[in-house]
Amino acid sequence: MAYTAHVDTFTRDNLPPRDQWPAFQFARPELQYPERLNCAVAFLDRWVDEGRGDEPCIISPSETLTYRGLQERVNRICNVLVHRFGLVPGNRVLLRSANNPMMVAAYLAVLKAGGVVVATMPLLRAKEIAYPLNKAKIAIALCDHRLAEEMERARTMAPDVRHVAYWGSDSADGLEALIVEASPEFDPVDTAADDVCLIAFTSGTTGEPKGTMHFHRDMLAICDAYSRNVLKPEPADRFIGSPPLAFTFGLGGLVLFPLRVGASTVLLEKAGPDDLLPALAQHRATICFTAPTAYRAMLAKLGDHDLSSLRKCVSAGEPLPKDTFEAWRKATGIKLMDGIGATEMLHIFIAATEEEIRPGSTGKPVPGYEAKVIDNEGCTLPPGSIGRLAVRGPTGCRYLADERQGKYVQDGWNVTGDTYLLDEDGYFWYQARSDDMIISAGYNIAGPEVEAALLTHPAVAECGVVGAPDDGRGTVVKAYVVLRSGVRPSADLTKALQDHVKAEIAPYKYPRLIEFVDALPRTQTGKLQRFQLRQMAAQRPQETMIS
């Protein structure tokens, strides 16, 4: 590892032991990086230095920023962080917002100042926000003022937090007021290429999210591997999409990929199918990132909007059904570009160029990555066999102080928790998740976390939560609930339990289906057998369920 620029060495001190790291691959010429690297320079400053500062960078319903305008805002935020809040290189900074220009400016400012970004989903509740605050020992937070209530509640649970600044209000101590007084000049911190710059928290399969640590070079590597070799964007492209920037899928697709080539991006705070279609037409977007659920939902309304500018569509976040691929191609003439990524890997590592797509297959390893299918002992399986997916490349898993590192990284390979089949031609075909993660409409939802929320309701004695097939969302959260003695099932109770979960954790995690049962399947030692619940959910017609 190169000599760190971090004064606060918390992240480096809490990296896994080196013998637990995956084996990284940097053989390709585009993946060769200097020892000293601040990725904010590569994404932003370089374009101003090369005379392209007046070209559009970020477009939103509220404002448009050129590369020069974004650079000035980033520099002012850097100065606020350093001179007002005392940030030193290596400090972690929590960011909370929907997708908007200020969120991107804050993100890049933390990177440029040598800090470490910890971005969180806007819908998270206080205790979900407090977890990364405490796990990552965060002292500074920048937050949209509309999310202040949960942020302030979380603050009371996190003793390390010293400074919270809100943007979007007229407050005298709001971020806008502070940056007006700050200098528009700031020299980037001379970080090492392998200095941590991002801690992205997973949704977690055990109810306790894992912090995945990524370096400055990793932010460039996902662009120079997947985006450059598979997506192949051009400076004239205009990106748009729905994933939140707190998801690494959204970060790459809506910020890093366009900025790496000097293109522009359209940021929407509301990006459901009914919002995305008119925005695609209005802003003449050319590259779209969203989940299969959204593509399916947009199909029926395509005729009402002019999508003639659109040339590429990326699908990830959940498996892409073949019928969705075919319906989208028939309606638009565009092949959906499927891909699989992971928070641990930062972005997509298996995909296919438009010319190589095989409908129903995820694709082949992205240039720079290797992938294989292994059995439970870690042995490589021949083509045609179903097993666990293992991958390695220029990015990989480094958990923040977490003993689960040894489970994800095995013999130098990242074992993702997905079950795949590799065919004779080198294409990978998704089969299922290997763990208890539920992927619904592109969101990762941990079944045990929903169970914990349900168990705080006085009517619930036991519960088990799994994913159930759904035509509209791919998979939905389904809860099997055993009620306490004397409590009777009803539609009103179903709604009460759903509302209870929405109040306890992020609302998108609530069980859309609830089935009341007399008992849950358990092992002889009392462990819940979720695989039996999954089988039940797959076999039971949806119309017989209370929802």
C-alpha cells in the first residue's frame, strides 16, 4: 500500500488483514493507476483544466451546473468541511439526500478534501442511520433539510457526531449560507490511490449491515472496466436513471460513468416509471439506468413519450426476465444491457456488450474481471453445473472491521452469495440468491431485518420473512406470522403490521404480503428453515394471500 494521506487512519486501521483480501487483477493497460491519486480530480477538475469547464455536467429540475460551476461548489464545500468543521484527511462524512446536484457536490467535496464518504438512503429511519454513524465513527454529516427529523433523532444515538449541516433551507447556518462565505479555490488532497474514500454499507442478510471499503482507484476502475469496455459512453451522452446515489449502482451509473468521460447526467429526486418517462423525453437522455421492474412498468406508456434520443439501457439490481428483454426490444429497438454487481465489488462485474447479449443470460465477466462457478468446498465446477458464483478483478471486498470477511473472500475470490450456471460458451445464467437477501424492484432487503421489526409489534409471537415471486416487482417481501394467543388474523391486523414495519425501518422494506400461520418450520435445534418458507411462497398463488 502506498503512503497514506490520511491523518485520521481509522479506515486503514480497520481494513481486514491482508491475507483475507481478494486477489486483485490490474493486468489491463486501462487499469494501471499511479500511486498518488485523488479521484475527484479525474472526475471533475481535469475537464476544467482541459478547457471543457463550460459544458453541462449536472441537469436537474431545479438547476443546471457546468463542470466549472460544479467545481466551484465542490471547492466551497471543501473549505467549509476543512475550515468550519475541522475535517482532516481520513475523517468519515455522512451524506443524506435524494438524487440532486448538491448531493453530488457534497460527495465530490468529501473525496477532494481527502475524506471518506458514507452515503445513506433517504428513506432510512433514525436507528438505521445511527448504525453507520457509530460503526464508522462519523463526526460530520451533510444532509438535505427535508430529512432533518430522522437525522436529528439519529444524532442522539451517535455520540461521535459533532457537526451536522443541512442544505435546501434559508437557515443562517445552512450549507448554502456557509459556502457563500467560503473560497471557491481548493487544492485537492494528495491522497494515495489505495486510500479509502468510500464506505458503502450493504443491506445486510443478518440485520447488521456490513461496511464495504473502497479506494480512490476503485472509483476509476469500475469506469475503466465496465463503463469503458461494455457500456462505451461518449462525451455527448446524457445519462438518466432511478437508483439512489447511496446505492453504488446509482453512484456509478448516474455520476461516475458520465463524469469519467466528460458527459452529463440528469438527476431526478423522484424517478419512478411515471417520472422517468417524461424526463427521458424532456431532457433528451441517451443512456438510462434502472431496474427490470421499472422497464416493465414503462412498457405500457412508451407511446405517450418521445424516446428517440435514447440509445442504451442498462438493467441491474435484480434478475432481468427474458420476456422483459424481448418486450423492451420490440417496443424500442433497444437491447436491455443486463448486469450483476455487488456493493462489495462496487459495481457491475458480469455483463455483455449489445453485440454479445444472449437474452436471459447475465453475460460474461467484464474485461478486467474473472468469474467461475464453485461448489460448497470451493472447487471449480465444469460448464453446465449449478453452484456459487466467485469473481475477482480490480475491485473486491474489504469489510470494515467485520469477521464476515472470511466468508465473502475465499482463496482470493469474492463469493457473492449468488447461484449461477456457466454454459459452454462462457455465459453466466442466474439461478437464485444463496442467502436470505430479498431483491425487490431493485432494492436489497434483508429478511431478518424485517423480522426484527415485526417482532416489536405486540400481536406477533414469531415470524419468518422471505421473497415471494411477483409479476410486477420480480420479488416482494412476504411475512409468515404466528400471532400471540388470543389475537385473531384480519385484514385490519395485516395493515397494522405493515404500517408498523414502515414506521420501524425504511418503508420500502415492509412486507407486501402477510400470511398468518400456526407454526413456522424449524430445525431440531430451533433454527428457522427459511428455505421451506421460500418453497411455500413460490408455490402459493398470490391471490390467496392477505396483502
